[in-house]
Amino acid sequence: AQRVTQPEKLLSVFKGAPVELKCNYSYSGSPELFWYVQYSRQRLQLLLRHISRESIKGFTADLNKGETSFHLKKPFAQEEDSAMYYCANFGNEKLTFGTGTRLTIIP
Amino acid sequence: GAVVSQHPSWVICKSGTSVKIECRSLDFQATTMFWYRQFPKQSLMLMATSNEGSKATYEQGVEKDKFLINHASLTLSTLTVTSAHPEDSSFYICSAADRAQGEAFFGQGTRLTVV
């Protein structure tokens, strides 16, 4: 079985402040982790994946196998970052999502 | 990126009727599609995995006779909510996995309201 946990349902951050959205996973195999974002009235879209180690819109996420974490970070929050963020793991041929964190950037 | 089209975007139906939701991958072949249900302000709950040419794999607690899934081709999966009841009202989202690109793409979702 696999499980993805996002402990924060809501997170408010001032514009320009650093952002960290927490994600922990539980999976017996080798994890394949993603962050998805859903802006208001839009569909879910991929933000980044741990395999490619890329930075998208200033966001980065590092897989820490020791802590079984894949936290999403951005050094300086922007207003357009306000959205719903989901961490997900692809394992056993299934994409399992965390409960999501609603990020609100305060101007 | 690839496009997944879901239709209809919203539907209102009477209690007891059936509703079909379509999910199409427009520019890639999807051997696997996923159907999710999302309750207000909650996460996506995986209902079933749809495999082209074979039976869908349902998650625990999801009634397969209630939520019929058909994946007849590499670009189309359908979810039929049979004998719908008001408690079936929800937001249903499909996703298609493009293994070549190593990611899943999502439909825009279908808001089902059963009255």
C-alpha cells in the first residue's frame, strides 16, 4: 500500500516570504513523486517531478528518502502562487494523491 | 503537454437515471486511465484504474456495478454512474497516463448533480 500525507490543509504566506509545502510518503517500492497544482477554476496540472530535478515557476522539491519526504519550496512567494497543491506518488501503477494544501499568498 | 478532454463539464440528472462521462486523450495513446472523485475542499480519491481492453480495477469501497468503466480504445474511457442518487453528486476527474512523457494529464472534470 502507498500513502501520501500533506499535513497542512491551509497555508498562508506573505508575498516575498519563503514557502514550504510539506509532503511525506509511505511506499515500499521506489517512489516516483510529483507535485500537481490546481489554480482557481482550472484543471490539475503537473508542477514538477522528482525524477527530472527541475525548477518550475521558482519551485523546487527534493526527495529525501531518509525522511520519506518531498517538500515543495520556493524562496520568494508571489501572488500568482495562490492555488491548491497536491503531492502524489506513482506506485503499483496508481497515482495516489495527498489531501492537498491550499496556499494563499497575502499581498 | 498532452491534452485530456472530459465531457460533459457538468450534468444535472434525476435520481434513478444513469449518466455517462467520457474521457479522451487527444494526442497520445493511454493504456491506463484513472477515475477520481473529489468532494468539496477535499483531495482526489481514486475510484478505479481503467485498462484498455481489460476490466477496470476498482479501489476498495467503490461499487463496480454502480460506477461502470469501459476503456474500449487507447484514447477513450467512459465512466457511467448507474441509478444515480443525490449522494453521487460530486466532481469526477479523469486522468490519462502518458508513459512516454512520464506523467499523467488530467481532464477538466465533470460536476455531477443528482436531483
